[in-house]
Amino acid sequence: MKKLFALLLALVMCLTLVACGTAEEPASEGEAALTITEGVLTMGTNAAFPPYEFYDGEEIVGIDAEIAAALAEKLGMSLEIIDMDFSSIVTSVQTGKVDVGIAGMTVTEDRLENVNFTESYATGIQVVIVPEGSDITSVDDISTKLANGEQVLVGVQESTTGHIYAASSVEDGGYGEENVIAYTNGATAVEALNQGKVDCVIIDNEPAKAFVAANEGLKILDTEYVVEDYAIAVAKENSALLDALNTAMAELTEDGTIQNILDKYIPAE
Ligand code: GLN
């Protein structure tokens, strides 16, 4: 009887050791490989894109900042946010300056050649902002005016989908590069519109709403919308981080966290 008990005890001890062993290994090994700095998720963004990312005093807040914080928490990491030009984000992800690019970034075929994207967490729509009383009353007016030889200057944010769309040729549905002025971010593009340096600004709908609310005398055109998916950019070779983020995101979608964050910043109309 005693022998049997000793044997059972030994067996239990063995099983416990095995269980502990397997539980610990992936956690420590996985984390080291996941991010540039162990235990820290470093995010690149352009904090002039409300309500996704903007400054509240010294702090960068918004939908993307909160989703990133929730993801980092799920992964047992802290979050560090680095503010940069939108046009630098994809390269920063590629070169390992940051772990992720989270910046209301649209998934496009071109970007997919350089980085991977997680599952989408939000949708964006390209819209046109004009001064109230502008004779541009629809997207078509821009092309009609240009075709009539009138000058129309379109403001965009450098390297964004709005920029790529607007600067493409007339045959491709754009307005031609010569009629487009690119600014480093949405805020400076809208400032140029306020100063009459451009006739309209093409930008994503939620920032457009925020800019129109913050600046008197501007409005958003009812226009043919281009609907896009926002997702998180991750370096091609870091599939472990991509998988971890997708798993964490699925959990945060499932438990309503993502929707709550979206609803907090985008009130229902
Ligand atoms: N959604 C647009 C893009 O990905 C704009 C993003 C941004 O300006 N932050 O190009």
C-alpha cells in the first residue's frame, strides 16, 4: 500500500513538473521574439487624425491608442506610442523602429507588398471637405471644373489613400498630380483650406467630422463614398506578433471592448 502511494505521489510530481514546464516556456521565449523591446508594444502613429489619434495635452489619445492599450494588456505588455508623419509609418514598421503601425491605416494592395495587416477593426470612408458656400457641391464638380479649364486645388494628407486617389490620372478617376497639394497631416491640410490655399480637402470621414466641428465655415460634401478597411500594420517577418494580435483582437471583439472604444469616440448619429 505504502509503495503504491509513493508511486502515485511520484507520478503526480512528474505530471506537475511537465505541466509547469510547458506553461512557462512559450511565455518567456515567445515574448522575447514578439517585440523590439521585451514586454513593450511600440506603436507608430500620426497623432493629427482625430478621433483615431490626437493629443489631449501631452498625451496621445483616441480609438487607436485605446485599442492598442487593450491589445498590449492582453499580451501582458506595456504600450509606447511614437508620433511620426503618416508617410513614415510603413517604413518604420518594416525597419523595426516600431512593432506596429496603428493610424487609421487602410489596407491596400500596395502596402501589403511591404507589411502585413491584422484583421480589420474599423471602416473608413473618403470624403471631401469644402468651405461653406463653395461652388464645389459634389465630387463630380471637381472634375467638371478641371475639364472646363478652371483651377481647382485639392488638399490631401501625404501618402494616404486620399492622396493616391486624388493624384491619380483623370482616366483613373483622380484629378491629376498637378491639381493636388499634399500636406504632412490632416490638421495642416485643413489649415490650408481655412487659409484658401486649397479649394477642398479629401480625407477620411471621422477626422473630417472632427475638423469640421472644430473649424467654423467648413462642411462635408454628400459624395460618392470610397469605403475602406482599417487594420494594424506588422512587419512581414513577425508572423508571431501578427498571430498574437489577431488572437487578442478576436477576444476584444468578442467581449465588446473594441465596439465600446469605437462608440466612445464615434457617437451614433
Ligand atoms: N486611411 C487613410 C490611409 O490609410 C488615412 C490614414 C491617416 O491619415 N492616418 O491612407
